[in-house]
Amino acid sequence: MGIDLELHNGRPHRPERRRKPERQKPTLIRQSYEHGEALAGLISELPPNTSGKLWMVDPYNDTLFNEQVAEAALREIPDLLSRCSDDAQTAAVRDLAAFLEACATTPGSYLVFVGD
């Protein structure tokens, strides 16, 4: 189980979806496949149905956050850091924080949590 991160400049299109062709296709801005297991472990331990956003991330499927949801999820980073039990988890949360910040400050962007 792991969660990888991808930041796109627009809503990413998946091949299984049928959509009308758009003028500009979203492109991948940056990605992180380094901390997947540590991040999945932390997020899967979050209590469900809270006022936060990160508990909604599914470690087995893709989850999309737009810039507004990413901004709201940034407020959860201090609590997530306090749950870290080793350096790998701390690095994963810092990486997540950087992606959330980039998404929150990039108009029209989406952060994709790629679950596997």
C-alpha cells in the first residue's frame, strides 16, 4: 500500500472517462513517488468523518484535491506531523505539505493522491 503525489495544472483526464476534447490538456507539474508507504500509513490512521480533508484520501484509489481543498488540508499538517513516529513519516508529511502549498497557490491546479 502506498500513496504517490502528482500535481497537475488542471483536472487530469483518465482514459476510462469519455470527455469532449478540450483546447488545453492538463499537464503534470511535479510528482513524488518517494514516500508512498509512509504517507499511506499515516493517512490510513486518521479518524474518519472529521472536519478535516486528509482522512478522505483513499490509499487504494486515486483521490483528487482542487486548490480550495488543498488549502483547507494544509491546516492539518501540524497534527499529522505530531503523529509521525520516525524520519520517513516526517519526510513524507513535509513532502505532502509542499505539494498542498503548491496546489493551493496555483490557480486551477489539482493534487492527485495516487493510491495503489
